[in-house]
Amino acid sequence: MAQLPPPLEIHDLTVSYDRKPVLYGVDAVVEAGSLVGVVGPNGAGKSTLIKTIMGIVQPNGGWVKIFGQPYKKAVTRVGYVPQRESVDWDFPVSVMDVVLMGRYGHAGLMRRVSKRDRRIASECLEKVNMQPFSDRQIGNLSGGQQQRVFLARALAQESDLYLMDEPFAGVDAATETAIVELLRDLKERGKTLIVVHHDLSSAREYFDKLMLLNMRLVAYGEMEETFTPDLLQKTYGGRLTILSDVAGQAAGRSEFEQEGTPKL
Amino acid sequence: MQLLGLGSIFTILFFAGCDAGDSDGKLVVVTTTTHVTDMVKFVAGDRLDVIALMGPGVDPHLYKPSAGDAATLAKADLIFFSGLMLEGRMADVFAKVSRRGTKAYAVTENVSEKSLLEPEEFEGHWDPHVWFDPAIWSKCVDVVSDALTENDPEGKAGYTERAEALKAEYLAVTHWAQARLSGLPEGSRYLVTSHDAFNYFGRAFGLEVLAVQGISTATEAGLADRVAMVDFVKKHGVKAIFVESSVNPAIIEGIAKEAGVMIGGELFSDAMGQPGRLEKGPDGEQYDIGTWVGMMKHNVNVIVEGLK
Amino acid sequence: MREEFFPTFDSVSVFVDPWLSGFESTFQVVLMGFFVCLACGVIGNFVVARRLALVGDAISHSLLPGIAIAFVFTSSRSLPAMLIGAAVAGVLTTVLIELIHRKSRVKPDAAIGIVFTTLFAVGVVVISIWLDNVHLDADCVLYGEIGLVPLRESFILSGANLGPLPIAIMGAVALLDILLVIVFYRVLLVTSFDAGLARSLGMPVNTTHYGLMIALALTIVAAFEAVGVVLVVAMLIFPAVTVGFFFERLPALLFGVAPLSLAYSLGGFHLARWLDCSIAGAMVVTAGALFVVAWFFGPKGGLIYRSRALGFLFATSKQKISPQIVG
Amino acid sequence: MKVLRTIPVFVLLVFFAFPALVHAARIGDVTDTDWGEQTFRFLSLRDAAVRNAVLGSVFMGVSCGLFGGYVVARRLALFGDTLSHAVLPGVALGFLWSRSKDPVAIFIGATLAGLLGTVVVAWIRKTTRVKEDSALGLVLSGFYAVGICILTVIQQMEFGNQSGIDKFLFGQAAALSSEDVSLMGVVAIGALMMVTLFNKELLVTSFDEGFARSVGVPVEFIRYVLLVGLTFAVVTSLQAVGVVLVSALLITPAATAYLLTDRMGTLLLLSALFGVAGGLLGSYGSFLGNNLPTGPFVVLACTSFFAIAFFCGPKHGLASKWLRRRNRVRQVSLENTMKAAYQVLEAGDFAKESVTVGALAARRRTSVTEARREADDLVNAGFASMLGSDDAGPRYSQDARLFLTPAGWERACQIVRNHRLWELYLTNEVRYAADHVHEDAEKIEHVLGETVVRHLERILKDPRRDPHGKVIPSLEDIERGSGLSTNPASATGYFQQN
């Protein structure tokens, strides 16, 4: 019996901006139903990895396959949560409009949004507790609420593979908990999630698997195998002096995000 | 070299006072508009080289000097320009020209203010389109010949002679034009154009001039003006209206269509045609539309043919 | 009369003759070009950073009511009156733009559009109603021409002729802009790139904004008077953008403007000599050519450096991730 | 308030425009017009010029309004202005090619140059980090300079008829011909089709390009559909109505709509509406008198809509914002006075039912005059009644007695309750020191909603006392006041705590 192709397969992926390599020879296969955290120092290529998977950035070498197909063919099976700063929040759209955008991949081009699409969108808003805000202009929301809207949009895509770029950045504690619950829930339903995360200390609680990235793929695997002082040291290089502490206990704040090369 | 030890920037600035100048000693004469060029070239004859900045068909409002023009101006000995702000900022610069060895003359500088048209509200801002009035334009010839004589006394006889000849020719054209235009019936002496360049022409030859827009190129026509013009044309039975070479003809075309009259043809307003190109008038006479005489004949013929 | 569009290229007549047989005027034109590029370029860095790149073009339209109203008051087309009118209208334009985009959600570019179209319309209406018999528009009463600079009135200081006055004025304007930038460097830097931070540091954000806009308006109007529109509008944008392909930090950007200005001025002059066309136009064309060179070969974000493969044709705007200027 | 100047200027113009000034030969100077007659004539659509202007306004309003919505939202507002300069080399080359002012050659040249400019803008945006406005500026000035260079070359060549070519392409609103109008109609229909066909795609690409790509929207294709459509719309409008009017119609109606709505659909609709209305109003205005240029009048009509929205828009208008802020300030001040009254009563163990203005002033730490003013405000708002002198001077006010009405009592209890609940929440749950919580509670007491208060009660398990040991007024306390007569002279001591 032919095995189902994995949700995400990356082979020898190399990307560079301005002749500076950002990702180099990344190889990975993500199995269905994984909840993967992508961590690494600033400028390690985390966002670039997501963008390359989605074909927004063209790789210089290597390839990406999604459910055994190139991205263009698997578009409807991928949900995307971009970084919050990537859009103009003054844009004249309501919360509902944004969530409905998640249905566009299904509605097909040139077709109108159906009643069913609306119902699904409003259910997704319900799931992130944003139903009461559905008529608000998106600029009138707090950072956490904006992030929830993006999540609801991704939910509305009803995808099998979710790519999330820093969904926890700049959100309040309540939203953070809500997002984690949502991630778990999606995983339970057999979805695959790849989440770029900047806070090493919470990564251990939130994810099952970890992808340690610093231009090259340092390690990828189950949390116990990857969340080791050794590998973290390798990922973050010499920048982290109190590394063993961080690895030892998942709590506490890490300050290394302040350091590092300017973000690309 | 007239340098004193001032700031270093200024030192370099004026390091050069010593242009080589023209070796053959001939005066370099530069002219601006086509009308002035035509006049100066005729008066100067073969004695001097006259370099024109604006070629045929170049609108003085919109002219921009090229690098070559700038170089020409830099070595000019005499500059003749039209004046009365026709050349805009450039006239302003010429009027104040202060470089050693360059003299600038506005050909209209001796025209008496009384003979000039000026708006009632604003004194001293005369209508610059004086070349359409042969009487005024003849006076400008004297400015040219006097200026040339002053700078090249040896050529005096020739300049005076050619200036007189030119004035005679202007007079002849004036008589011819008056005769042509007097053939028009009294009730149809209306010259309708897009912008207000023909006031002197109207005054000199007894035509009522009406334009949709004012003199300034910054104005725009209004809807009411357009409709009023259509009414006017219909009411007075104007047979033809005219477009100008330097203005977008759309509005005149629209008015002609609505009023059911024809477009009489294109008139030369701020620039003349290409020198050497001959045109045949209805009476079989040939004239060069690159000269003032030819330009006047062209305009008069177009107007008379349209309105009669 | 000219027949061919591209004259034959003769390096002696293009490069050598202007300096041998007309050194003074050549030098003055090139120097004027340099000063204008420098003044506009220095201030243009901030204009580009604040997304107001088209403010120069906006002012070129919106000063019409200024000169019209100045004429109504003075009944004169003399340069000082026109300059004052234009300067007032220029400052009004920039202040209105700031006001609209700060007091409402309208973005700066739309604010520019609203302000300049409105002011221009006011100007046309004023002229159409009251001044239609006077030949009055910015082209004929205000805009200068770089080729005529050597003929302009002299600047005479204690008896010594120091060359054309406009050069001295433009030099002073350039110097003043540079001084302003040096003195207020920190404030300008922080307010341009992070107004929130500036406020928290207790910097006078509003004053700086309006001050910069006023300096901008005055520089632009002075430059219009000296060399006309084409060069000024372009020089507010080209140096800043071109330098951005080589440097990413503000001081470097500011220093990069000087050599570029020299290149534009010299290159443009000789290009104009060859093609025998407008000098200001040729300077901008030179700037355009240098921009294209930087676009391809610039070490910071140039196409060649961007990717070894020809991936750039498929890449997207999402790639330009790093901020224009890392403060 | 220099922004105000645009409006008076407009108003002034409208007022002073009509007494036509006299000089010679302009048609407007030799004809008389009359308001009423002209209005009738405009409405009768008797003149072809008026018909063209009306139809043209409708078509241009629709197409520029629709395109404008996206253009403004995408920060491409100056696209129209850019194209109007960028077409110059095309115009010059069209002239060179045809060797005459052939409208067709010049139009083709202009369109090609416009398209090239558009492509260069898109390219710069795609391959560099140069911002939209700078990209537009580069194309505007670069192309324009090329055009100027070609023109200076042309002016030396032997054509004899090149005068005015740089203005030749640009029409004016009053010169609209029926051909122009039909062309505009085609463009308007095209714009309508584009918006209905690609509604979703345009919305999602404009808002979030990365996401659009991720759901498989052909982002590049949509971008070019928009830009090419826009180019065509701008170039056709340019030759019909001129530079400035095109720029204004593209920006101002859309920006006006942007101030009034938060939804793209409504924005497009409003924008088209404002465009049409501005066109009609401007044409009508310029028809009323002589020498009133049509295009600029349309621009000014659009701007006056914008100014109205800018100042009086219900949501984002300056005046509305100011009013809202003032109401807020007033409400907070009323609430603070009521709270002070409550606290005075509380300090007297609720033995009395009235508060003297003097006591209020002491509590609020203000002058008696100020306290009297605040008390009067309360009375005017119906939250209290006053017994005592009508003379507002401090000497008389000192002893004037203030009675809270049931509504005032209820509100006072609520405010105090909010304040104390919040203090308790901060100390018990967030673990602030008890002496640090007052400031915070001072602000939040005015904005805590019903649901939050219920939530706090649940978390804090219906507390009775705040961290400072004071009683938190309960629902019963509030009800205690509701059955009262408002007669200040009646019983005593009914607020007494048991």
C-alpha cells in the first residue's frame, strides 16, 4: 500500500538575500499531526523558511513539497498566519471581511462568498472568542485581538497544514493561552502545525516537536531529544551564556532576543 | 582676473574671467522669438551672424534653452528679445543682464505706452502680442537698427537702408491686409479664437476679437463661457471660428460643432512657421510663412476666406 | 536646423570644449547644478523616509495661488513678490499636508494629492476671474533655468564681483540645510523613524515635523527660482533612493549625496552638451541612469546581489523586509 | 488653523465671482449671466456642452471613484499625477513619429509611455525596498525629464508646428466632446466590471499580499489588472479633462469616503458617489457665472466634501472627536462630584442626606466657587437638587445643601463600587501594594462596564470591604435610594447603615 505523502517535505533548501545565505541546506520531513515549533536566534531564517515553503521567496536551491505536491497545487490545504506587522491595519475591512478571506481559496476565483462561507467564518470567530467584534474595523482591535482574527482566518481555510509566523508576538497572556489551546485542538484533529516562535522558555510547553534553526537546520525532532543544552548551544552559538539554565528550566525570561544581527 | 582673496568657494567661482572670445571679431547676435529673428536677420543682412534661440513653431511661453543655447547665450555680444514679458523669466534675466560685454535689447523698448493695450485693473502689464500691429512693429525695427549701429558703427549705412526697406514692406503688407479685410461685410467682422492673442490685430484691422480663455496660459475655460460663445456665434451669424497653433483646439472644435459653423483654419499666434516654406494665397501669391510678412498674409487670408 | 536626433559623439566637443572656450559659464552651471542637487538631496533623505517623495511636484502645482494672490496685492510680477507668494503657498502646502495626515487617518500621499489639487484649483480660479488679462503662470514669472544662470545678476560683495547671485543664494541654502541637519541630527533621526520613541524621549516631535516641512518648502521654492521644476522634483528623490542601494545608515546616506550630486551635475552637463538638450533634463536623466545602475549593482538590495539565480523576476515585494534606513 | 483657509477661499470665490469684471475680449467679459436663468438652463440640459459635462461627471466619478478606492488604500494616491507627467516622452515621441500634432499618434505614444511607467513602478516595488511614493516619484521625474530632453531637441528641429505639444494632450473639463464622453463611458463600464469580477481578489491582495498568495490568488495578475486599468483610465481622462482634475478625482472622493466608512464595499460606493456629486456640483457652479473655470470648480467641490468629512465626519471627524472628548470630560467631572458627595455622606456615617457645598469643596480640594459650579452642573444634569441661595457667590454657596436624586445616588454608588472593587482586585489578585492602587482606580472607575463589574464580583466573591476597610456599596444600597421622594425636606437618616 502506498504511503500517504507527508504534509511537508523540505529538501536541501538554500535561500539567500543580497548574496548572504539565509538558509542553507535545510532538510526535513514533517509527519502528519505534528505540532512543531521553529526556534532560533533573530535572523536565523525562521520567517524566510515559512515564506519559502509558501513560494513567496524563491529558493536558490532545493525544493519543498506539500502533501507530495508543489505549493501551487496544494494551495487549499495550507493555512497561513502572517506576522501581524505585515499588513496595514487602517485598511478599510471589518473583522468578518478578514476571516472571510480565509474562504477565498475554497470559494474559487470569481465566485461570490456563499452563506456557508459566512457561517464557517463566524464559527471560526466564535472559536477565538472574537464573535462580538465581527463588525469592527480591524484597526480598532488590540494586538492580541488582531492576532486572534488572523488565527480565525487560518481556521476558516480548513487546511491540513498550518504555517504560523510568530503568532505569539506582542499578544496578551489570555490570547497566548487561547492560541495554545487552539493549537492543541487542531493537532488533536490531525492537523499539522508549524509555528515560528521567538521565546525559547515557553517553547517547551507549547510544542511537541522542535525545529532548531540557525541558517542551517541544527536539529529537528521530539522535544526531549532537541531541547538539550548541547543543541541549544549550537543553535544560539556563543550568544547565550546562561544557556544551561534556560534549558534546565522552562520558566523565566530569556533576553537573548535583544541581541543578534539585524532582522532581515 | 578680478579676484580678491575671499572664501575658497568664491575663489574657484570666479577664477575665470578670461573667456577666449570670438577670434574673428564678428559680433555674435542672438535673438529669441521667430518674429524678432525675422526682423533682426533682415536688418543685419550678411554683415552679422544672427543665431536664433527659438526655431519655427516654438512657443515662447514654453521654450526651454538647450545646452547649446546656453553656450550661445554665454558668448553672445548682443541679445534681441521681444520684451513685455513675452519670454517670461528669460526676458527678466535679459533685462538685468549684467555680464561684461553683453547687451540685451527688447525690441519693444521704445514703443510708446499709450499705443499698448493694458488691462484696466493692472497698469503696466501690457499685452505682449504687439507684432500683430504693423504700426507698432515698425517702430521696433528702429530699435534693432539703432542697436546694431551703436555696436557696429561701420555698418550704419547698410542697417539704416535695410531697416527702411523692411518698414516699407511692413507698410505694404498693412495696406494689402486692410484692403483684403475691408472686403468683409460689416456684420461679420468677428474673430473668435481660443486664447487672447489677437487684440492688437483686431485693433489694427477693425475686427472684434473674442476668445474663450484669457491671455494667461494658466486659465481654464468655464462651461458658461463655452455656452455663451456658442450663443454669441449663433446670434451674430459668425461664419467661421479659428484655432491657434499653440493651444489645444478641442474647445474651439466643440464650439464650432455646436454652433454649426466651420473651423476657418489655423492661425499663427505666438510663433511663425518654418522659414522657406512657401504657401499660396487665394489670389495666387506665394509667400514664405517663416517671415513676418508671410505670417501676416497667412493669417489674413485664413480669416478672410473663413469669414466671407 | 537640426536633422538627426542623436548628434555624432565627439568627445572633444562634448568634454573638452566647454571647459576651454567657456570655462566661466560652464563652471557656473555645473556648480549651480551641484548646489541644487546637494540641497535637495540632503533634505530629500528625510522626505523619502517620511513617504512624502512627491511633495516637490505638489508644491510646483500648489504655488499658483501664492503667486496669483501676491500679484493681486502688489500688482507686480517682480521676482521678490512672486517669491514671497510662492514661499507662503509652499509652506502652506506642507503644513496642510502634515495637518491632514496627522489629524485624520488619511495617508500622507493622499493628503499631498488633496492639498495640491485644491490649491492649484484655487489658483486657476483666482487667475480666471481676476487676472485673465495678465500673463501669469509659474512658468513665466517664477521658474528659473539653469542654462541662464551665467547671465543672471551678479553678487557683489564689497566691490568684488562674486558671480551670479542665484549661485550664491543656492549655495547658502545648501549650506543652511546641511547645518540644520547637523545641528538637529538626533532629533531628525529619531522623529523620522520612530515618532513614538521621540515623544517618549521628550523630543519636540511636532515642532521638528513642521520645522522640517517649512525648511523643505523654502528650499524647494528657492531652487525653483534658480533652476526650474524638473531638476528639483527629481533631486528630492533620486539621491536618497540611489544612495540607499549602497548604505543603510543615515550618516552614510547624507554623505553619499555629495558625490552623487557632483556626478549628476557633471554628467548631466556633458550629456546635454552632446545631445544639445535641456541641461536640467539631462541631469535628471543622468540621475535616472545612475539609479538603474544602483538598482542592478548596488550592494544593498541590488538585483545582482539579491540572488545568484535570476530569481528576482519571480520574487515579491515581501522581500524588502529590512527597513529603508536602519537608524 | 490654516486648514480652515481652503473653505473660506472657496466660499469667497463663490460670493465674489459673479460680478463679472470688465475687460475687452474674453467672452465671459462681454456677456451677462443670471443665476436663475443659468440654473434653469443647466437643468434643462439644452446645451450639448452641459449634457457632455453632466454625463462626463457621472462616468468619471464612477471610474475614478472605483479606482480611487484601491489607489488610496494601496498608498498609490499620486498615481494619476505620476502618469500625467510620465506620458510626456510618449507625447514627444508620438509627435516625432507622425511629424505633426496627430492626436492618434500622440495618444498612442502617451498610452505606451504611461504603461511603461506603470510597469517600472511595479518593477521597482517588486524588486527593491523602495516605498510606493518614492517609486512613483522616480518614474514621475525621470520620465518627465526624458520628455523635456526630447522636447528641447524637437524645438530645434524643422517642423514649424511643434508649439504647444506639451500641453496638447491635456484637455480641459469645459472642452469635453461627445467622443470624450463615450470613451469615458467605456472606461467606467470597464471599471465597474473589474470591481465586480475581481472584488474578492482586489480586496485580499490590497490588504495582505502574502496571504493572498498563500490562498492561490494570482497576485501579479491582479496587480497588473488594476494598474493597467488605471493607466488607461488616467490617460483617457487626461486628454479629456487635464492633469489636476484627474489627480483630484482619483484621490479626494476616495479619501473622503475613507474618513466615513470602515468597509471597502461602502468605501467604493461612497467614493463613486462623491466623485459624481463633485463633478455635477462643480459643473453647475461653473455654469452660474462668467469666467468660472469648470475643472477647478469640480476640484473645489470635491475638496469641500472632504473638508466637511474631515471636520464633521461622525467617526473620524475633528469636530466629532472633540465633542466626544468634551462629553467624556464632562461626564467624568460629574461622576467625580457625585463620588465626592457620597464620600462626604459616608464620612458622616450617612446620618445626613444632604451635603453642603462647602464640604464638597473641602473634599474635592477646590474653591467653594468651583465646587458650586460643579454642584450646579449636577443639578442641571438631573443628578441632584439644591437647597439654598440662588446666588452663586462663595459666601452664600458655602452652606447651600446638595441632595442626590435617586439617579444621582445610584450613579454615585456605582462609581464608588467600581473604584473599590478595582482597588480590591489590584491588591488581592494582581498583588499591588494597597497604597498604589488608588490612582489606577481613579481612572478605571469611569469606564468599567457592567460585565466587567460582574466579572470582578465573581472573582472577588462579592466582597463587602475594600483594601482600606471601607464598605463597598452593594446593590441594596443602590436600591435604598430608588424609592425616595426627591423632596429634600423629608426624612433623615435613611442612608444609615445597619
